[in-house]
Amino acid sequence: MRGYNQIINTDDFTVVSEYVSDKRKSDNYQSEAALEKAFIKMLEEQGYDYLNITKEEELIINLRKQLELLNKYTFSDKEWNNFFNECLANKKDDIEDKTKKIQTDYIQLLQKDDGLTKNIKIIDTENIHNNRLQVINQYEEENGNHKTRYDVTILVNGLPLVHVELKRRGVAIKEAFNQIDRYQRDSFWASSGLFQYVQIFVISNGTHTKYYSNTTRFSHIKENSSRGKGVKNKTSNSFEFTSYWADSKNTIISDLVDFTKTFLSKHTILNILTKFCVFTVENILMVMRPYQICATEQILNKIEIATNYKKMGTLDAGGYIWHTTGSGKTLTSFKTAQLATKLDYIDKVLFVVDRKDLDYQTMKEYDKFEKGCANSNNSTKKLTEQLGNPNAKIIITTIQKLDNFIKQNKKHEVYKKHVVLIFDECHRSQFGDMHTAITKNFKQYHIFGFTGTPIFVKNAPTGNKMLLKTTPQAFGTKLHTYTIVNAINDENVLPFRIDYINTIKEKDDINDSDVTSIDKEKALEDPKRVSLIVDYIINHFDQKTKRASYYKLKDKRVFGFNSILTVSSIPMAMRYYEEFKKQTKEKNKDLKVCTIFSYSANEEESANNLLPDEDLDATALDKTSRDFLDYAIDDYNKTFNMNYSTDSKDFQNYYKDVSKRVKERDIDLLIVVNMFLTGFDATTLNTLWVDKNLKQHGLIQAFSRTNRILNSVKTYGNIVCFRNLQEATRDAIALFGDEDAESIVVLRSFEDYYNGFDKNGKHTLGYVELIELLKNKFPLEEEIIGETKQKEFVSLFGALLKLKNILTSFDEFKDNQILSDRDLQDYQSNYIDIYEKFKREKKSDKADINDDVVFELELVKQEEINIDYILRLVKEYHDSNSKNSEILVDIQKAIKSSIELRSKKELIENFINSINTPGDKKDIYDLGWDDYARSVKEQEVEYLIKKEKLKPKETVNFVDNALKDGYLKTIGTDIDKLLPPMSRFSKGPNNRIQKKTTVIEELKQLFEKFKGLNCFE
């Protein structure tokens, strides 16, 4: 009998409370094969069964056996073949369909031989240890685009649900991510497609280990395939969204040995697969992060203990979760509510927000997680109905409606029910009264609070208005903490980069502090100052929001990011809006600037440092403010062809539309007073312009609008302060992080990044030093020869690209770039040459030589020249009567430095030759480029149809749709519909599989050549 070594295993919690690493590790060099062998041995010690399976036939035989054991049923051969081909390996099913079968449709119907049906479980979600865990390695797939061999795969009931890709220690972990990227492109879909059932991927180089969901990987593939328009859509589908595992104290568990003992312990991995994944209505699989799981389990544990000890209705029945803004609080609350309602003794779960707009946003998020799982309400009457309806288990409502309900219903039945109340960021002034009302009326309640910015004694409000002044007083004990420092260390949110722009200078002869204060406020509202700030924002807008970078967002090509300007009052919002209209017209700057505000009793921060509420009702505004807002909304209507106003219902719809357009990057700059500074998430926002006083809660909340992860170009949240908030920023960061948090939360100075800096006895190279190294080691006039030198160059130039990406938002960098544009292009050309060389060697099945080379392609694309730039050069050349050969050199260098344009080199050169005759000067778009590209595309498609005997109409439509969508779909049956009639079972060199592979390669080349060009019908 095997002796299991289950060091970290518990029936209670999925996340281990505190993990102490075993430091006894070998100092010897460890090859990838040795790492894999040691990893499998650890899994065996933890109770996994090792199987020597490398072929699909063996995998299917084992799958049948495991499902028979799980279901205590023996399939006949006919039953198994039907069940396998129709339910498990249906050719019509893609990754999303198979994920749904694991996450929600895990009971499938078997048509038995006797005509009856039987439920067959694929995975047991009720009793997780009924599921059997097995491990295989070096599985071979021969029927993909290339023969592939996978590292280690974990089978659950015979299905591959967890795949582990290993690289030897010292190799960049991102290369393991890229390897899985290649598997999806080349082979996961092949044969019966069983590897499309993988739910979770683990990547490791031994030293660092991370995990991520299958749709993160699958979406990443689709995005990589759709680079036709300079696409770099990253949303939540890239390496930036892989996660570290950690213990409950947020200590990262990164070494593979430690990760295996914790994350891959049988109890933990089965719990994650069956309880802590969310498959959204948008077919995205979200695997929860350790701190989210920990918070959920702590709340559920508190509910259970308080119920067992009859503590309901007391402070001991609840607690609070301190999770920083941007850490995925809504997902945590959703999963908590979902699991709480499965407890048979819980009657209702109420998720309570403090504003109608947050009510709307939360409902939208919950609906994405699970359609119709929660009940929203637009009136107290509707809330009353839901509280009396036993089928309405999860209810989302506002503090105001819950308060009104209690006032209007003194003897409602719900007060006797077992209720869980979860409050989201509710530290508003009325919460003290609200808390008293709850405790007086509800009898069997548990009350929990989620907050990113708790109130402690140090920052509690003064005065007698609040009955409950601190978070512990309101909710009870702290159940889990995940601060902004934790989130930045885990790379779950971005740090901030803060500019302090001095806009007023104090007069030398003013001594009285009150007079100084009055003088400052008057100066801050001066129209001349507003004009200078608007001038600064317009002049620096492209730089701060990185408008040179483009990516794909929901099938739309967008440039750079967008921003919010927050100001101190409604009159200031009006003044700024008018000034932007004036200056954008004068400067001929195409910026979509909008504004939104409504009545607030106190426009500046309240006494407890919270951003005050603005109601979603503009009718309470004074006439001047409301008339102005109608005027601004009228501009909005003309821009976006809408029909909103300040009328009550219309204004709410205007709010929703603004919210949607900010998230979709349709709005460049939104002017607000307090709206959109709390509870609003838009990954496209990267800059906050600040002209108002912020501190503590309000400051962190406002800054945190900018630090959601989107892609590798967005490396930080950009804050530009036109008021002196330096001390307030330090205080807020110290309060909600710790005394040393500033060095983590805020990026370093321009000087540090430019010249380098020392930290903990280690020197970090600056921009100047990296360029000096680059010039000395790799002078442009010398060829980079040899694998070692090429790898060194890739590493050095990649580091330079990452540093340059940070520096571009510093005003001082503009005139201090050192490298000329042409030299940068030449270095970038060398970088791409090496990338393409390594890529060719991968395709030719040579030994991998680039396992430790990671290319920063996304940052390369930020520097890329687009086709419009080339056409402007072509026009210059044409206008010079084709005599300025220096322009031709510029064109050649620009093409060579661009991944996208290299495939179009021949097309561009032939076009130049076609217009290479003296004549009248033409407009850039009158040169006939679109017509020329369309004509050549049609000729090449026609040639491909004849050469491969493809179906003409279907092929033309397929190519045009691919160019239109920016994505060439090679997975599924679309390509099969283009092929001529052929036997599927032919063994010769021209069999259907070989034909399809050839056609795919030729379509890829054609697609690369014409993608991003306006040459489709």
C-alpha cells in the first residue's frame, strides 16, 4: 500500500491559513525532465494515481472506466460509443460548450439500450472526494497542425481538467504561457478534442508558479489570431491575468514544491474546480483568487458558527472584509451570496449598496455571473414584495430603500427569517441610524461589510452625527485583509504614477492663514488658471493616455486609453466644460469631452473624508446648473446620436450610457464632481486629472479608477494633480497600506527610471545606462551573430522597451530620448528579425532554443508604424516626382521595424512602382491604395481557389469576413466548407486532413498580407 504524504490538507478551508515553506531544497542544477519527474512524485505522494498514458485510445479507455466507477454503472459498448460521441466528444462543441458541461451541466443524459435514460455525472460537485484524481505526462497528439507532446496533465474522472506546463528553473515563466498558447493553436482541438475540457492551466519554471482559466487562454489565442488591425485586446485574457496562489495572510506561494502541496492538494483543487469557479453568461470561466476564496469561506464559516451557537442578531454573527478597491469584490460577494443561499437554514441574502448607480452596476455584474440569480428593485414597494417572496433568495438593494422598508413595515415576516446582510462600502452618514434600525427589527441576522477603505479610530469622523464611527463597531471582527500593497505585489492592480503640477504661487506678503486660504480658493477658481490647466491637458493628453498604442476592444479598434477630470464643484465643472469646448475648437483637437453631475448636499468631501453622494436625479439642481447640464447633454446627443435630458428617467439613462461609453473608450475625457469616482470600473481608464481636494477614503477611491489591468502597455494608473495633494496622498497610502507602502503603491521618480537607482544593496539600471549598454554591446553597424548574443540582445532591448513605456508619461522624457527615431527603428528591426528566426525554428521542429527568451511584442507594437504613416511617405515620394530616394529608405526602414507591415512589404513596393510616374500632386487617399489592395486581394483569392480547387463563393466570403472581423477562424468546421469533395479516410499524401492543413497555411499567409487594410467587400 502506498504511503501518502498529505502535508497540507484540510476538510475546512480551501486556502491554507499560513504556509511555511520547506527550505530543504537541492542546490544542484535541475533540468526540465528532472523537475517534471519530481513534480509527479509529489502528486503521487498526495494521493494521485500515475498512469502511463500517452495516446488517445488509452485516454478514452480510462475515461470510460472512471465514469463507470463514479456512476456505479457499466456501459455497453453501444451506450458508451453514443455517450462519448454525442455528449463528451461532440464535434460541434467548442471550449465554451465543454466548460459548461463541467461547471453547470455536469449531469448528462445517457440513452440506454433498453430505451430508458440515466443520469451520468461527469464530476461530483456535492461529495468532491468521490472524484478520482490521476496524473499523466508526455501525452502525444499527432493529429494537430504539428505533432505535440504535453508536459503534465491532471485527470478528474478520466477527463483532463488541469494542465501543467513546466519550464526549467531560470527560464521565464511567460514562455510556459506562450507554450500553452501554441498548443491551443496547434493541437488541443485535435482528434476527439478532450483537451478542450481543461479548466485550469498551471505554468511554472520551478521558482515561480501561476494559474489561470481556460477561457483566459482561449480568448488570448483568438486575440493573437486577430492582429489584423493591430489588435492587442487583452481585457482579462492575457499573461497579465494569470494569478499567484497564496495563503490566507496573502503570502505568495510561488515555488512549485510549495504550490503543489497547497493548490494541488486533492481537497483544494477539487474545491476550486467545483465551488470556486464562475462560468459567466458571456462564456468566460473565472477562477477565483486565493484572497477571494478565503473571504468567502471566512464569511460562510462565521455564519455556520454563529448559527450553531445561536449568536444570530449580535455583532458576533458578522464581521468585515477589507479588500482593496479593484480586487474583485463583486465576484467575491456574488460567490458568498450564492453559497450562503445553498445553506438550508438561510432564508435570504441581501446585498446592500449605498447608491442607485451602484445598485444598477452590481445587478449588471451579478447578471453576468449568473443570469437572473439575483433580484433588483426600483422601488421600496418592489423590495417589500421580494422580501415576502420565498423564491427571491438573493436581493440587491440600496440602503435608502431598505431604510424606507423598515420605516414602512414594522411587523413584516422577514424580520423573523434567517437573513444574511452584506453591505458594500456603506460608511455614509446615515449608516449609524440604519444599523440601529436593522438591529431593532431583524432578529436572526448576520451582518457583513466589504470595504476597500475601512474606518479606524485614526480616521473616524468627529462629532455626534455618526452613532457608529468605525468599521469594527459597525460590523464586528475583521475576517480577512487584502490591502492595496498586497494587490500591487500580486499584480492584480497597477501602481500609480503621480504628477503634481503647481498652478498657483502664493504671494510673498501674505501672513494671515485665513487670508491665505481665501486668496488660494479665489485663485483656484480663476478663469486664467482653468484656461492654463485645459491647455496643459490638451497638450499632454496623447502622451498621458498613450494614444500611439492601439488594441482591439469588443471588436473595435481603439487608440490608447481615456480619462476623468474631477473638479471641486458644479460651477467649476461648467467652467471647465466651456473651456474645453473653446480650446479643442481653437486647437483643432478631436477630443470627445463630456460632463455629468447632479445635486449633492456637500460637493467637497464630507467630514469623514468620503466622497459625498450625488443622486441620480438632476431635477434637484438649481436652474443655472440644470440648464447648463441640458446644454452639455444636448452636445452629447449630437455627438452620439442620442436623445437624453435632465428629466428624471432620462437622466438615469444618460448616466448608464455615459458609463457604457467610458468603458468602451468612446469618451476621451469625462468631467465630474463626485460621480464615477467610487464603484466604477473601466479598464480603459488610465488617467485621472485632479482639481479638487481629496484625502483618505476619497483619495484612494478616486485614484483607484485608473489602476485596473488591461494590457502590458498600461503599466500604471496615471494621476495628474493640479492641487498640492502630496501629503494627503502619503497619509492615505500609509493608512490603507502601511508606513512603507508608498514605495510600492507609487512609481518612482523620472530621475530614478532615467538614471537608475539603488535599493536593498542592488542597482537597477536606468534608461541612460541601458542605451549605453545597447550601443556598446550591439552597435547598429554590426550584425548580431550567434544564439547567445541574440538572446542577450532580446533581453536587453526588451528591458529598454519596458522602461521606455514607463517613461513616456513623464513630461521630462520628451526631449531626453537619446536614441533617434531612425536608430530605434533599426534596433527594433533587429529585434523582429530574431523573433521571426526563432519562430521559424519552432515551426521546423528543431530543438527549442528560445525557451528562455520572452519577446515584448505588445510593447513593440506601441512603437510600430501603421499603414497611414507609410501612405503619407508614399505621397511625399510621389509629390517629389519620384526623385527623393531618401524617402524610399525611410519607407524600407519603417516596414522592416513593424511586425504588421513586413507581411505587406511586397504589396507596398508594387504599389509604389504602380504610381511611380510624375504627375499632379494628389491627396493621400487619392493615390488609389484601397482600390489597389482590393484588386490584388481579389486576384490572390482567385488564384488560391483555382490552385486548391476551393468553393469560390464560400472562399471569397470566408476571406472577406476574416478581414472584416480581424480574425481568421481555423478551428471548427468553417474551413471544411471551403474544401472540394474528398474522402475523409484516404491514407495518401492528398488526404483531407493534409489538404485542410495546406489550405489553412495558405489562408494565413493571405490574411497576414491583407489584414488591417480596407480591402474587403
